[in-house]
Amino acid sequence: MPPRPVTPDWLYKRSIYISPEQSAVIQQALMKINVLDAFGNVNYDVRVVRGSGGCAEGEGKQGTRVQRWDVTSADAAAGW
């Protein structure tokens, strides 16, 4: 199954509590902090504890490499 990018309405379609406008703002904020790339693909799993200040982008706690997160796998794990 191919990965699905996080589009401006992605969160809206998955929650009755998020409006289309909020969904778009959240998507843009995630792009701004590099959680999502320019195409909406997830760069890393935000649930992984990352080092504070000492780790380069794309590295996790104590400098270990963080795998690129597949949105489809996360959806399955979350029951979406």
C-alpha cells in the first residue's frame, strides 16, 4: 500500500472535533517544524523521544537514526 501524504484536510477527515480550517493550519504548522516534508510525507515519528538540542535533524535520542515514518503503517497501528 503506498504512503498517503498528510493533506490540508487529512486530520479533518479523521476527527469530528477538527474543522477543515484547523486541519489546514495544523498541516502547515507540521510542515514549518519539519515533521512533514513539502509533499506532506511524515519525516519522522513524533512519538519517538528525541534528544534536546544535541541531536541533528533526523536523529533520535542519543544520536540514533530515526526511521522515516510511514503514515499508512501509523494509520493501521492507530486503528484508522
